[in-house]
Amino acid sequence: LRDEIGRMERLSLVGQMAASITHEIRNPMAVIRGFVQLIQERSPKDQFEYFRIIMDELDRANLIISDFLSLAQNRELVMEKGSINTIITDLEPLLLADANLRGQSMEVNLCKDLPLMKLNDREMKQLLLNLARNGMEAMGEKGILRIWTAHQNNEVSVHVSDEGVGISPDKMKNMFEPFFTTKTRGTGLGLPLCLSIAERHGGRIDVQSEEGKGTTFIVTFIIMEERGEHNNP
Ligand code: ADP
Ligand code: MG
């Protein structure tokens, strides 16, 4: 019965989201259509710019679709024993390149004796990538994005901290809702996806924020500690 209720809820959520996504995908599609129409009668210089816009909008539509799919699919995750530290180390070059492009920097601090936990590698990467990108997008040049892991009692946590604009109480209330965004080019699917991934790993997300100062997202997982299964970096 519990499964059945879960299924019904998911189906109705998917229905609501299908309506929203149709709307969201139409925006980039309309832009692309407009520019494709214009392109033939323009100078090579304009054409170059229009191709860039078209590529950007295609990327955006793609992102919306893939985020939406991961959120809607909700299929059984393949979980394997792994380390959040490894996930972060794998993502680091990508994040660093992104930060540097924005004139920002990044500091990573990994807990030395972080226990392993059951995780889905791809989803966990997606979770951290989304939080890190949000952090970067909230900051101007010279901002520092900090990522660190911690281990306390039977919990493992990963912290993603930025020196950005911070989050007002009003935004705080809505930001985990699908399609809530304050960005002109946002999808509003990042945080709902993060939450869904955290929950599917038995975890939770806490947020500490000060407007004008910055924000820290803390994702915490409960681990079933087993002797001799520590991660040795
Ligand atoms: P998107 O990034 O596409 O806007 P998200 O679901 O990732 O969608 O985030 C929703 C909203 O939450 C953002 O538009 C922004 O207003 C707010 N937000 C998320 N992370 C941060 C952050 N680190 N600092 C400030 N605001 C944030
Ligand atoms: Mg985002």
C-alpha cells in the first residue's frame, strides 16, 4: 500500500511537472526558431552571434530535459559503497575550471577518516555539481567557493559554502520547489533534484545563509558504521 501511494504521488507530480516543462521548453525553442529565421539574411558577424545564442538555448533546453528526467524517473538506484571524498576529487577539475572562468577560486578540504557509504556515483556527482554551481552563480568575481567534508558520530556531511548574495527568508521558503528560479537563465530544477537525490540516499539538506554575506548548504547522510571500512585517501 505504501508503495502504491508513493506511485500515485509520483504520477501526479509528474503530471504537474509535465505541464511546467512544456512551458519551460517552449521558451528556448521559440528563441531558437526566431534566430534561425533571422540568420539567413544577416552578415557573417551577426550570424556568428546568432549561432552562439542558438547553441546556448539548445544547451538550456537539454539541461531542463535531463534534470527533469532525473527528477521524474525515480527508478531504483544502483548503490555501491563509495566515498564522498572521491566524488569531490573527481569533480574538482571541472569545478575549478568553472570557478576560474568566473574569476573565482575554490578551496577543498576533505575529512581524512571519512567513512564509506552506500551511494550512486552519478547522482551524488549531480548533487554536488548543482550545489557548487549555485554557489558560483551567487558570487561575483573573486568569490571563494569552499567545499569540505566532515564526520561526526554516525553522520557524514558535505558542506558547500559561498560568499554570494545570500538567501532571503522568502526565497528560502520556495527554492526547493520545482521551477522556482530568480535567474534569467535558470531552470529552477537544481535544488529539487538535489533534495530528491539526498533523500534517496537517506540524507537531508540544511541551509545556513546570511544576506549579503553568503550561504552554506549542508548535506548530511547517516551511515551504518562498519569496522575496518574507513576510507584511506
Ligand atoms: P536555478 O539555479 O536554475 O535558479 P535551483 O533550483 O538550483 O535553480 O535554485 C533555485 C533558486 O534558489 C535560485 O534561482 C536562487 O535564487 C536560489 N539559490 C540557490 N542556491 C543559492 C545560493 N548558493 N546562494 C543564493 N541563492 C541561491
Ligand atoms: Mg541551480
